[in-house]
Amino acid sequence: MTAPAMPQAAPLFVRAPRPGAAAVPAPELPMSRTEMDALGWDECDIVIVTGDAYIDHPSFGMAVVGRALERAGFRVGIIAQPDWQSAEPFAALGRPRLFFGVTAGNMDSMVNRYTSSRRIRKDDAYTPNGEADKRPDRAVLVYAQRCREACKDVPVIIGGIEASLRRIAHYDYWSDKVRRSVLPDSKADLLVFGNGERQILEIAHRLDAGQDIRSMTDIRGTAFMRSGVPAGFIEMDSTELDTPGKLIVHPDPYAMEPEGCESHGGPEVGPADAAPPAPAAADPRKLWRDRDRTVVRLPAYEQVAVDPVLYAHASRVMHAETNPGNARALVQRHGDRDLWLNPPPVPLSTPEMDAVFDLPYARRPHSSYGQARIPAWDMIKSSVNIMRGCFGGCTFCSITEHEGRIIQSRSEKSILREIEAIRDKTEGFTGVISDLGGPTANMYRQACKSREIEAACRLPSCVYPGICPNLDTDHSALIGLYRKARELPGIKKVLIASGVRYDLAATSPAYVKELAQHHTGGYLKIAPEHTEDGPLDLMMKPGIGSFEKFRALFDKFSQQAGKKQYLIPYFIAAHPGTTDEDMLNLALWLKRNALKPDQVQTFLPSPMATATAMYHSGRNPLRKVTREARPGGDEVFVPKRGKQRDLHKAFLRWHDPENWPVLREALHRMGRDDLIGSGPECLVPAAKGRAMAEAKNKPKDKPGGGKAKAPADVVRIGRVPGRARLSAKGRAAAKNKLSPNDKAAVLRKAAAKAKAAGRPDDEEAVRRGRGTAAGTAGRGERAGRDARAQRDLRPDRHDRKRSRQQEPTDEPAAVVRRRREMEARQAKKKERQAGPAPAGPGERREERGRSQATRGGTGGGTRKPKGPARRKR
């Protein structure tokens, strides 16, 4: 059989602009009726609603789609960050003639607003002046519903990263549950996933021609709702865990095609014991080959919402259908209707990429923002995107699910033209291009050596567990681009800020040399993510040896150029499959290599990512998913508890004194007290003073999960003659900070201690305050005993001094001493400024006594004064 080829698509801008289109593009797409009037528009054909500030630049989705539609002859308006409390702001540009396009912006709105600890972020990089709370949670849902309220009969089409990654039933980290597809919840007519230029232009042309939007069911890269599977389709049942469906012709939804990539040790793709296909009149494989008429049925939303294992199975099937060359349509039941997802869009060719990036962008924020600073714009205004897509397949990343794993590259001429535009049009340009990259810096023009193999391959990654022999890893085109870019007049330096795929770079020493000697500004970001094989396998990342190889080359070429340059490694804490021991080993590796990360990230389960399925289900969807976990790695340990996630993050910042207490506790629990101390092999210094004693007496977890018995209220910490030191609880009782019952218990213990020391105090008498056997001594004796008991509860001056000396601190002794000396000097200075307070009679007599005793030569202040001074008194 002949292997399938990549589907073909009509060129992006093959149609002539529609009649009546403006001959000259707008300086910037209008955001108000005043701007529309200035352009001579009475209405917009399309209105795009976005959660980001409008920046007319090819790094922002709303600008790319808007300018592409304008190039096709449509009038496009922008409503950026509208007030979602009512429908009125969504009608600001009037009723659009064709449709509303809705996007949350360049980021998922929940990722944009919340941290991995579910805390609200203080700012928003895509908003003027970084102001927060300018978009709602789940912005696509809110915006789409408001558009429907503003203009009931106008079609609503949702797209962008948020809609793309929530196109099927998905686990939502912030609500900790599986949510429905964003399409039925938003009540939109169509959902566009992936890069949307091809789909949105096709939809606009069809609507302009009068076609009903409900009949647009054949556009790749779109999703819609329908009832049932139309006649003529072959339905593959994958609603159960790795069991053959009753239907039909292909019992195994995971099976690879014979003409696909030969396995090179990657994740298991096919089942170990696939059942033979059911007999049929026609050859099942011939029917299976008809992808255009085949649909794979996923488990329904109602099933995956309550069954995490079935959710992992659905995630595995969905990820197997992401290659545009062999993907089939997917269908998933939501209530009484089906969610239908067409295969992914056909990637853009190099001429199409050039056409998109050569559109007449203003390359600046909209003029209505004035001098407001937009952090995202500051970050990218002097950077250039040279490609799209990523074939790395990292399980924690969603780039592949959105942009695809086939690299779409621009031509050299288009890239150099954009650099010249930055030089000539960007206000305040300093001659430095801040980045020349994309999702990954060094995948430019890299692809499978065979287009037939590329179209048939179903492996999730081309570089895990090793680089596929069919992958062309030649970096010569990228090296040539770097050299031409830095030779342009007016360009002082071209930096690389995008993440470098170091295992690919290590295959080309010439590329590493070019990178280290000409395109690194002292520091280079790199992302090994971890050092231990367990987490790395579940991330689908190479071993730490690849990083070491790259670092050796980078250091070598930096030294040859006479430069001191450093790699900044990025690591992930609390990724599924990561244990406390894994993080400890990572921390030790960081210390051995003298690495002290300042910014670290805790794993955030983004919608649709494979690692998110691991997080939710505790299963590994890189392997065949079965109901009963098999030995050898089906089950995945997931650090979900907040304290454990914080501990994993603390291991990454092992050098931060704020993390030392929690690290000491963890090391003690793990039996690694050898790593606590001042030795060169130690991870954290030992605790000082009282902190050490309290840590030793802290309750430890019992094997059965319960807590050990708490220590007694009164404990002996150190030795003070004739006195027992009290714990914090005992001192609080002495200051009347405890309840009467707790205070009485402490008093009883103090009385018992006094009795054992030889004082015949009666415990009951002390507790009650009146005599029994000891009461015959009279009221005065009882009062004396009570006073002695209270004295034992009250730390004396020596105790307080020692307590201060034993305050837990992780600061060096010299720093503590200098701080105390400074505080003492400041106190004396305040006393001098305030002047001497008037002394009372008793204070004057005491001062005279001290002064005369000093004149007597004893040097002590406690000697009684002699002579006339005593007679005066």
C-alpha cells in the first residue's frame, strides 16, 4: 500500500480581494466608531474581541488574523479588553456584517491570571501599565455570551490558545474537575483550533458568499456540534479501555501504520495483545485508509468526568490524532449532542508564512493607549519570530497541541526584511535584536527526511528517547541566517532568547560555536527541566548527559572567544512522577555545579497537555491505558499536596535561607541528616540554639500515618542551677496567656518538681490554694509555697538572656552581632537625644551610693557606701 501524503490546501491568499475592498490598508485596525468614520466605514464585516491590549504586531494573534482578513478585502474592527459586566461595550463598533471573532488573547485567561499555586497574579503583561483584572476568568466563555447578547443573530466564532486547548472535555486545574468543551459552554457556532489564518479566511469567504455557518462541517482545524454521525462515515469505537469496538473495522485506535516511522525506542504506541479485526466483507485496512470518511469516537464527557482512567485513555487517543498527514476526525458526546473535531489544519508553506509576516503591521500598540507601557510589547518589540511548531513533544507543554509538530519556517529574505523594519520603524531601537527564534530557537527548517514518513508517523516526539534517524538536524541554514542578520547595517548584535533544544544543538558543534561566540549576551537560557530519569521519562526529555555535552561545547567556545558566559538552566518542580528523592538529587546536582536558580517554576497542569492527564489520573498515557495498572510504570506518583509542591520548589532554591527550615525537616524525615551541617557536602546548615532542640522534640510521623505523642509542657532545655527551663507553653502559662486548666496543669508539674527536689510542697494544696495536710502550716506558709511555685514558672534574667542567645537564626554569627551592636547604638543615641530623665529620691540615693562605692576602689556597684554618705542617709 502507498503511504499517505500530507494533504494539500489552496494557497492562503489565492482569492482576489472581495469587490469594494480598500486599496490602501488601514494605518491600524479601528477600535472606535470615530476611527471607522475616518476610514469611511459605515460598518465592519468582522469584529474581533480580544482579552489582550491591541498591539498591531505579528506576535499577537488578533493582529495576525485581523490583517490577514484585511488582506482578503474585509473590514475588520477590534474590541480589546472590553468591560464584560454588560453587553453594551460589545456593540461599540455596531453590528458586524459577517461574524464576531472571539479570543482570550495570547495566553489562556486562567494561566494569565493565576499562578501554579492558584494565587492571583498582581499584574498582567498584556494590559497597559501591567494592570490586573482587565479580563474575566475563562474569557472565551464570557466574551462569546456577551457577543450573543449584543447581536443575537450574528455568528460567533471562538479561537486562540484558550479555545484551542479546551476544544474537548478537559481537566481544569483551577476548579479541580473535568470541564466540558468550551464550544457548547460558550454557545458559539464554530471553534477554530491551531493557528487560524487558513480556517478563518475560509469561513469569511464562505459567509460572504451567503453560505449558512451551520453547514460548514468540512473545514480542517474547526470543531462544531452536531447530532449523530452522518451516513457514509466509518466510526471507530474507542469508548472503552483498549478493547476492540463492536463496529467496526479497526479495533485498535493506537496502532501505527506500517509505512510510518520505524520505532526507535520511543513510548509504546500499539497494544501488546491487540485482538484481530472483526471479519468484514471488505478489507478493513482499505476502509481504514479512507481517513476523510473515518471518525474516532472518544469516551463521552459524562464518562471521563467521573473516571480518571478513562480520561487518560481519551487523552492518549486524542494525541494520536494530531498529525495533519494521518489524523482522523474525533467525536465526543456532550449530553444529547456530539462534539465533532475535524483533523488539524494543513501547515503553512514558506511562501504562506512570508505572506502572513509581510502584512502591513503598524508594529506598535494602538495609538489610543498613548504613552502607557505594555510589558508584553516591551519584551518582543525588537524580536523576530522565524518559525512555528515544535516536534519535541514535551508532555508538560501544549505547543504541539496548538501549533503542531511540523515546523513551518519563513524564508531568509522575509526575516531580514522584518529586522530592517524593526531598525527603521521601532522607536528607541538600540541596534540589538533581542531574539531570533520561536517556540524553540534551533528547529528552523528542520524536518523529516521523507515527506511520506512524516505524513504517516504517529510518534509524539521526534527527539525522545533519542533523535529519530529520519530527522534532518542540519543547522547550516540557521547559522547562515544568524550571520546575515548581524551583518545588516545598523544592527549591533543579534541575541537568542528563545529556548535552545540542547540535544539538537549538541549534534552541531558549528552551531554551538556560532551561538556562544556571537549571539549570547553573557547568559543563555536552557531548559534541562530535571536530572533524574524518572521525571525526565514522563516529560519526554533527554537525560542530563545531553545537557552536560552541550555545556562542555558552550564553555569551550566561550573560552576560545575570551568571554565569560553562563548557562541559566530552568527546572520544573512537582512534575508528575517526581518524588522527594528526585528533588533532593536535583538539589545536590545544583550545589555540585554551583547553580543557584533565582526563578523556578512549579508544574502547572495546563489544559490538554499529556502531563495534565498524568496529574489528574495518576496513569501514564504514553503507554496503553488499562483498567488494572500493570507492573513497570502504568501508575504515576503525583505530588499534589500543597506542602509537597512547596517542598519540591524549596529544593530548587536550596540556597535561600527562607527554605532551610522546611528542608531540614524534610532531610530529617528522609533519613539524610548527613546533609545538614557546615561540611562541603551538606545541603543546608544546621539549626542553631533553641530551633535545634525544638526540631528534635517535634512530633514525627508514625509509620501508620498518625502523629507521635506531643512533648510535655515543661521540658529541660539546658541547665540553670536550681531551676527548670520552661517550654514555650510553660512560659505562656507564667504570663497568664493560657486557660486556667492549662495553667493549673503546669503549676502541678512545677510543684511535683519542687517536691522531688526536697521541698515538702503538696501538689493538691498548690493547685487549690488551700491546705489539706500541708495546710496546717498556716496561710503564710501556703502563700510562700505558691510564690515558690510561681517563681519556678517565671524565667529569671539568666533564662531570658540565654533564650535570646538561642533564638533560631540562619544568619551568620557576625551578621547577628553587628545587627545587635547597631541596635544598641541606636538605643543610646535616642536616650542622648531625649536627655536625662529627672530622677526620684530613691534613684538619687542609689546613684550616690554607686558613685562612692566606685571611688572606694572596689569596682563593684553592690558594696554599701561608707563614711559620710551613709550617715547622711
